[in-house]
Amino acid sequence: MREKKNVTFREIADYTHFSKTTISRYFNNPDSLTLENQQTIADALQKLGYKENKVAQILANGKTEFIGIIIPDLYHHYYSEMLSQILSTYETFHYKFLVFIGNKTEEIERKYIQELLAYKIEGLIILSHTISSRELASLSIPIVTIEREDKYVSSVNTDNYMGGYQAAALLARHHCDVLFHINAPGSEDTPAYGRLLGFTDFCREQQQEYQIFLREFGHTYETTLAQMQSLLEELETHYQNQKKGIFVSNDTHANVLLNLIIRKYGTLPDDYFLIGFDNSPISREAILPISTVGQQIDKIAYEAVQLLVEQMNEQKKRKPVPLETPVHKVIPPILFRRETTEK
């Protein structure tokens, strides 16, 4: 049997006795039709066995229903969970996603963006830190960033300062002799820098002894492991017999450090208290569930897509009104107390 050919706008028009222009309006601007006429066309589509031709629709109106994403890596559990939550918004907003994994090289990531633009994406979500927000804003396409420098584009971020303050306060409740913050070097204009500020402000206000460790951890398990081994040796050498409260900037790195300590002692000793940041799945699934400052990843993802869709919908209007200034949404963190601090 021959496969039935696709139903055309002309066939729908003949069946309903409407013009092809009216049928086109049903697909591209249904609000311009009465509810009665919309229902008539919808019934006709069902009876004729119409199957939507996405390619034809793209050619007709130039709208692909695609959003581009550039994400730094999938090694850190925060990024993999964030990507999963962004993709799950399809059921609500009905946009599909094209994803590139960043490689920390500006020229390569610019090529990624040009590739995405060639696919006629309608908007862009950026988590990579490589390209400045000023340059991103010049692309003339709706953009929302997550947890990166965002002066010239709209963004959704966690209240990182509050998170750093909360982490230090939780460790201090256990009467630690010294508090430590382990992080990667970062620019002061990135949201994550607030974690360090919140931590240090608490320690100074409470006259709590503290130490900051800034290390380049890279983006692989091997590079992270090497740095954490070095840090653990330093803690063991210089802070013996002292109660140590350690705040690690993300759950992935916190889990690597926890594993090293447990390999050495068989358990988490009484003089170690550990808290991470993100509430990514690894914090719950670790050999000892890790206390963490929880970013509301599902809410951040939803808010980012919603904010982007609002901008994309505005651009589709006959006379769009662009944002006068970028919109910056801040989501509060939630503290999760688990076994690495609850002894």
C-alpha cells in the first residue's frame, strides 16, 4: 500500500470552505480567529488525518521552536542536573534544545554560537563563563544566563552570599577551631564569588579563625583528585588535633574530598565537618550523605526558561518592546543538614 500523502493547506481549505489564508492564520495566529472557526478547523484536521510538518512550518514562519544551550561541562553534577531540569521544561513551554558543551576557549565557543544561530534558534541559555555578557548582548537574540557574569544580559542565580554565610554558620555551631573554604579562583563579578564573601563575612563578624584555599581544579576527576589530595595533606600537617569545618564550593569536589578522608580513616573522623554547595544528586548519594547549601536547581531552570520565553514571545510581536535593562532573578538557597555535619 502506498503511504498516504501529507494533507495540504489547500485540502483543509476545501474541506472547511475557508481560504488558505484563514488556515494559515489558524497555525500562526489562532487568536485572530473566532473560537467557532478554530474548532471547525481543528475538527477538520482530525478527520483528514493531518500531521504537522515541522519543516514546512519553519520555512513558513521562520520559527524553529529551538533554544540553544552552552554548558561548561557534565563532570560537575550541578551542571548535569541543571541541564536535565532545563530539558524537562519541554512539557510546559514546548521548546526543544540544542546543547553544546563548552571548552573554555573563546573562539571555539563563538563557533558554537554561530552554529546555533545557523539553526535559527529563538533564544539562548548560557552557563559557560567564557564569553563576556557584553559580547553576548550584541547577538540581538534573547539570552538568559545562569550563575555567571551577567551585567548586560538577563539572568537567574542563587543568592550565593546567603549560601556562603549559612555554610559558615552551620560549621561554627559545631565549635570548630578553624573554618576552611575551598574554591576555584574566580572573578568578583561572578555570582559564585558571593559564596566566598558570605563565608568570610560570617567568620570576621564572629571572630572565627578561618582559611581560604583557592585552587585550579580543572574539569576532570583526575585533576580534582590531585588537588584534593594536596589540600588534605596540608590540613593533616598544619591542623592536627584541631576540629576542622570545611566548606567546599560544590558537591562534586566535596564528594572527592570525603572519599579521600574515608579511604584514609575508614570513616569521617570526629574532628572533620564537611558541607558542600548545590544539592546536586551526588550530595545525597555519597558514601556519607553530604550536608549542602542547596541551590533550587529545578526552580532556577524553570525560571530561566520562563524568562527566556517571555523575551522570545515579545520579539514575535509586530512591534516588540525590548527590555530597557536586563532582568536578574535571585533564588534563595536551602540548607540541607546531612551526616557530614550531624554527628
